[in-house]
Amino acid sequence: MRHYANGRFGTSRPKSAPRQVAAEAIAPVCKSANTRSAKTNEVRQLDDASESNPKIKAWLARHQKFRAFVENDGKVHHVPDASGERTLQQLLQLVRAELGQSNAQPISLVDFSQLRIAAVKRNTQSSTRNDLVEMVLREAIAKDVSDVYVTIHHDRCRVHFRTHGVRYLFSELAGDDGREMVRAIWALAPHGQFEQTRPTDTAFDFAGLRVRANSLPDTRGNSVVLRLRDPNWLPTLDALGYDAQQLALFDELKAFPGGLTVISGETNSGKSTTLTAMMSAMTASSMVIEVADPIEMEFEDVTHVEIDNFAEDADETFRDILGGLVRQNPDALFIGEIRDAKSAEAAVNMALQGKRVWGSIHSQSRVATLSRLQHLGIDAELLAQPGFLNGVINQSLVPVVCQSCSLTQVGDDVQTTSALRAKYRSADLRFHNPDGCPQCVRGIRGQSVVAEVMVVGGESRDDMRRHIRAGDYAAIAARLKGEKLRSKAAHAADKIRAGQLDPFLAEQVIGRIAPEDARGEDA
């Protein structure tokens, strides 16, 4: 599973609204009972045919990835799987031969979990929730999911998955089951303890992946988010989707002997992956320290310091860490996220000492990142000081259309297709196919970075720093345009013209692409 290969999209694009390819259009993968009902009681009384039929038992043992439970009356309860239709037919044929009849009964993963528990007579609450956690996480891994959302509202719990950047409903279950499942998730961490009334973070390893979990109290219950990360997947900047011009600017930023470089973007824009790629590129001769909450990937030649921002003594601990950083005398400091005054202070202190500091921050554009840094307490005079701010990278992740099944026009809307080809000056536009094919997930094969870079450091950019000091963002934008440092929209347009990105999906992520950006550099 790769962090950038993540999404599911709707089943069709209405002719009257060709831009609507939103998460709301996605049908749930499975749905279980909303509360503990008679259906659950019925599940616990089902008669397991595998206990009395050796052939069925042996078949189920050989096909454990196909989730099915067989009753003695021939009912085959199975979790729907498009790729397992042939396997289902084989099982139905065997059951018919052994029991005289067979009948397929689709059920949710949650109900299958209950059936399996009942079959081995594991009726304790702890076993139930642990079994369900494992099954949900394994299902997420199988579907290449980057994030799992568990939302608990009173007597109902909804589980959503995010794949290729789109969030969609996976399953529903009772509120009590959801609360027990979340407690079991926190129990997987070495020292984890779920607290229902306050924000809580934890992290643990599962099936070779690193899982970060965060819980936030809601007026109706809790919102829990799990992020799944493959610690062995470390792409290059080129593989992430940066173009040649941007890679050259990265090299310029890396060459500065000290100062602050910020990678910005919205949530789920891949900032941490880009930051990690930069960290891995540091030579073994450099003393590198990472401070993050929590640590996602470990390197042999990097000192990793994990902090808990929700701990009662978080401020005191962070002050101690700041003192330790100075005494460690690192060549480079990586801050997982500059999220508040104290993390901004750490970035400032080390950058002013001439250290290379890399950090991530939430912001929607390279220019808006300057305002965000000021909001965190770094004033414009300091941002404009030579040797302090080296530059800003802003990025987003946009779904990549499958080249095997993508469409050459917007449904049968010839007029819209023609207008888009004229706007982008390309006959190679491709559009996402919601039906998909065996090579993709509903028409999408991963995600690609679209980005914009702004270099502030260096003697040749004195006027840029004057604009920062004056807060003249319009002049900064004009300077970037004069240097032909393309915007994020222009970078996305390059990939749209090449047929990599669907123009509708790209605009859903980054906003409207203006005609001057769509035409390209030769316009």
C-alpha cells in the first residue's frame, strides 16, 4: 500500500452537471445493522455447516481470503467481492453437491465478523471488537486505503475509507460496537489508552504498516481518523510528480547553508511524504534531527524525537526538547508540522542559528503560506531577513486517470468536450471512467503531485524580500509570474494536456484553472 496510491469515485457523471464527481456519489461498500437488533441475534444462532461437512470445511480453509460462512440449509453468507465472483460460484456448486441446495446471501464485513466469532464460540466483548478491528484494517489494506474514519454519533457508528483522495462509506454498525472497536484500536499501541472526552493520539504497527490514530471529541460522540502508511515506500521527488523546473528549484533550496524551507498544502496533500523524501536525501555525514507527532518513518542516520502534543506536560516537554536541540548541534532539523507558536519558535531558533530547517504547514498556496507563518508568530520583518526564509513549496494531490479505461470525451457531451480541448489546446484530454477496469479502482490509478515553488533566499531576490516586508502579496505574485515560476494550476494543466489528469477532478482539488494557465508555457 502506498500513501500516494489512494480513491473511489461515483458511478456516473450527470450530463447536466459534468463536474460532479464527488464522494457523495459513491455507493457504500457494505452496510450492517444500525443497532444491535434481531438480525444480530439471528446471526448468533446460525448453524455452521463446516463443523459437520469435511469437504466444505476444507474448501473454506483453502480460500480464507474469500469471506464466506455456510449454513447446513445451504445458505452461503458471503462478503461481496467483484474479483471473487468465480470463487463464489465454485463454493455454491460444492454446497449444492454436498447439501442438496445452495443460496448466496450477501452480508457486510461486520456481520461476517459476528458469524465467524459465533462459529468458534468466542462471545466475549473483547474478542468481538478485536476481531472487527483486524478485519477492518486488513480490508483497508486490501483496498489500498490511506485513511480510515470512524465516526461515532450516539447509537450509530459509520466507517469511511479514503482511497485515491476520495472519502466513501465502507460500513455502519452500532454505536456501542464502534466505541468498543476504537478502544481496541488504542489497545494495539504499546502504551495507548483511548480517552473519550479529550483529543488523543497514538501510533502502532499493523501487518507491516505504520498506523497513526487521532480521536477528537464530538458533541454527539467521537471522530476517529486512522492514517495507514507503508514505512518501506519512499518515492523520489520525481516519482511524486514534480517537474524538471521544480526539481531544479528544490536543488537550489537544498544548497542553502541554513535557513527555513516550508512545504505547505491542505490536509492529505502528501506534505509528510515530500518532507520524508527530503530527509532521506540528506547525506550520512550530516547530523539530522526530526521532531514529529508521531514519527512515521525511521532512518538509520537520523535522530527521531517523538512528542505528544496532547499530553498534560506537552509545553514543558517541548521546552526541554528545544534546549536539547541546541546542545545536539544538528546540521538540519525536520519539524513534522509547524502547527503552533511553540513549533514555530523551534523553527525560528534553529534557522537563526544558521541550521537548515525543513517543516510542513497547512496552507492553500505559496503566497498564502507567508500569511500563515505570520499568524503563527513569525513577523514579516523576520521573514524578509536575508538567510532566514529560503522558500516555500505548496502542493496538492490530484487523482490520476487510468490509461487503460479512461474516456476521450465527457459522456456523450460533445460540446463540453470540444470546449475543454480548446481551453487546454490539446486533443489528448482524458476523462475518468467511473466503471473502471481490472487495472484500476473505478477509473483511478493513484495520485500525482501538482505544485508551485517560491524561492526567497539569495542575493538576486532582494526585491522579493522587500515585498514580503511590505506585505505586498500582489507584487510577490507578479514577481513569480515574471520569473515564469508556474502556479499550481499551470502545473496541473500540463498534466491535463498530457492526458494524465481529468480536468474536472483537478479543479475539484485545486480550484478553477484559468485560461491563461490552461494554455501552457507556449501560449
